[in-house]
Amino acid sequence: VDKINITATAYDPDGEVAKVAFYDGEDLLYEDLSAPYSYEWTNISAGTHVIKAVVQMMKEEQVHLLQPFM
């Protein structure tokens, strides 16, 4: 696979989303500061990867999205 496009939808009814961080396991891949939240992942190593998106709210709350859209 040459590249994978990862997207996440984030909304905070009580405030604003500060950023969405995309991870492969515990390794930070990218932080997107504005919607639409996405990352084009290239140079992917062979093997199994666990992708997650973490939403950081302006109020410092974190919400984990375990199944971002690819």
C-alpha cells in the first residue's frame, strides 16, 4: 500500500475542538488543527497497525475515537 487516507469527524456541542491527533499504536502520526480532520499516511511499514484518532477539546478533554474512517 502506497498511502492510506485517514479521516475523523469531531464535534463538541459544549465548545470547540482544538485538534485531532492520529496514532499508529502509541506513535503520533499527525495532528490536524482544523476540520475536515484527515491525514494521508505514506511510507507505511509492513505489518499490523492499530490506528486511532484522539480528539482534544478546547477545555482539555480528550475523546478517543477507536475507528477513524479510512
